[in-house]
Amino acid sequence: MKISMISEHASPLAVLGGADAGGQNVHVAELALALGRRGDEVTVYTRRDAAELDDRVPLGPGVEVVNVTAGPAEPVERDRMLPHMVALAEGVAADWAERGAPELVHSHFWMSGLAALDAVARTEARTGARVPTVHTFHALGSVKRRHQGAADTSPAERVWLEPRVGREADAIIATCTDEVNELSALGIDGAKTTVIPCGVDLDRFAARGQRALRFVRPTVAVVGRIVPRKGTDLVISALAELADRGVDDVDLIVVGGPDAAGSGLLADAEIARLAEIACALGVGDRVRFLGRVPQQELPAVLRSVDAVVCTPWYEPFGIVPLEAMACGVPVVAAAVGGLQDTVVDGVTGLHVPPRDPAAIADALGRLLPDARRRAALGRAGRARVESEYTWTSVADRTAAVYRRLIENVARPLAGAGRGR
């Protein structure tokens, strides 16, 4: 199949760990590469965010990234990109006109969905042929508003434009079962929604391998973007709660944010806030900020800790728990969004209620002293990702959705030709 993907802010080439670079970047890159290994031809369109970027960059066999000039050739905050989506659609449609339209386009995130629908309309007006559209939201504005309230920086237009993408796309791929209910509440037909999770690279994230760090005391990790909704402050509060209970030997490493070199960490507002909270709670000496860790080095960091804690306010999917499970590390996870699917309570990790530092402390208090239980949870986590969350499996299931959609769109066109 000849497939186009559109991922306006989450380039497969991006360095992970920044405010707008995380799980979606991994998802788009790994899905495209897995489809390429199947023999499909995949072109990923993203917005050019640096003038020196080449127009076309090979990502892997059968996969190419196209940097489309849409707005300034510099980083733009995700929530300020909406005005540039028309230019992105124009660039995609122009490339299709030059190199041939794809059999299908798969857009990622709501603004990419707008660009995809626009590019498809332009191409249909030019050729009379319609390119079917698959969409993955990755995150929903309705959920973001519910949890962030006035702190939500999404453009006001998202309220009505995001459901429009869901209604007009030919098919929706949701990453977890919780998302299906959220989409239904937006009036999006559940009959065209298929749940396909994200995956994990089992060769890179493995239970066996080197450890990057050596710790004297029990140590847990928080990994991901350093933004308030990820709930790192909840884990810091849990450390203080444990100390109040007499357990004052647990350390926390925080992975993500700017590079640790230079003054980048100190200049990051959220890291400064978290460090201030840690000091105020008396655990400042037990919280260490590592900054951004390259993806290829992350498995060795994960294998170094006794548990990974993922306690966001909400989480559309969450790749970090899968990466930890693949490394044989147990996970303490908030029972929200996709984490309810991936982390099996009492089997691969422990669930805790959202925004509950005392519950996090309870879970760590049970888990950290029990090496045998941690090992059992780690083994079960590895087995779960091997059976349910490989990128090969995700790509196969996604390709099946593509094929059905292409056949359904092509069938009436073929029928019309026979009737002439």
C-alpha cells in the first residue's frame, strides 16, 4: 500500500523529552517503520521547524519524512499551530500532485486531521478521486479541558473543529478503550472506531542488558515530558508521605525536559517548580533531575530502578509504562485512560487512584521492600508486551483497517465504472 501520514507537530525525527515531543513522535515513527518493513510505502508529512532541514529525509526502508514549509521554519508551540494548517494541507496536496496521491492518508492529532481533510478535498477537486482518511487523535481536547480547566492553552476553535475531524474521517483508530467512550460523547460514530494500542520496540527495550546507574537506596523513576499534567509533583509528595511514615530511604529520578548540560535544567520553569516542592517537603536531597535522555540510552536507565511511577492526571495512552514493562520493571500507574489497559493491576504493576499521593506512597511502601514481587511483576510485564504490544502486531492490525477502508472506497467507484 502507498500510505501518507500527517503529524503536524510530532515529527518522527524529533528529539524526545521536550514539551511537545513525546509518545506521539514515537508512535508515528515506529508505526511507519513497521509498515515499511511489511513492504508498504509510507510518507510522513510534518511541519518544518528548522530552516536547515532537508525537504525529504529517509527514515528507514520504505519510509520517508517530508518537511513541509507551513509558517515560520522554527519551533512553534503546538497550541499555536492552527493558523498554519492550511499551508500544511497545501504542501501535502502539492506533493501528491507531483508524486501521485496515496491510497490512504492517516492523520495524527486533531490539527493534522484538519490538514488531511483539506488535502484530500483539494486532491478530489483536482482529480475526481477521493483518498480515504484514517485518524488517530492521541489526545482529546474535551479531556484536556476537563482536567486542566483555565490552564488549557488549546485554541478555542478546537471545541468544534476536533469533533468535525472525527465525524468526517472515514475511520478512527483509538489507542485505548477509554477513548472510545470519550469519542462517543463527542457524537462520533463508534461503528467506525477500532481500538489499536501503541507498541514498544522489544529489541531496544529488553529486560536483559546493562544498567546505566547504580543506586545504594531504593529508587523509582518518573519518565516523560516535564509538564504539570504528568503528575511528577504527586510522586514527590508521595516520597514525603513515606518519610512521614518512617520510610526515608527512597530516591526519585526524573527523566525528561532539557539537556542536563549547562543551565538548561535550572532554567526550566516546571523543573524549578518541582525542585522547590521537593525542598519544601524535605525531600530535595532525594530527587534528582536527569534531563533529557536519548531514546537509545533509556532502557539502561529503566533497568537501573526498582519501579517506574506513571501518575498523570489523564493519559490518552502512555508509552512509558510499556517501555518499563518491556525492561522487566514493575509500574505504579494511575488508573486513568490507556494506563487502565496496559498495566494490569496486581499482575504487571499496581494501580492507584488519580491525584492521590497517599495511594502512591501505599503502593511503593508495599512494592519496594518485596524484591520477589517486583521480579514477578516485571516478568509478567515483559510477557504482556511480547504478546500484545509489538509494533509488528500494531502495524498488522492497522494495515487491516487500511485495507478494509481502501476496498470500501474503491468498490463503489468500480461499480460506477461497470454501469456505464
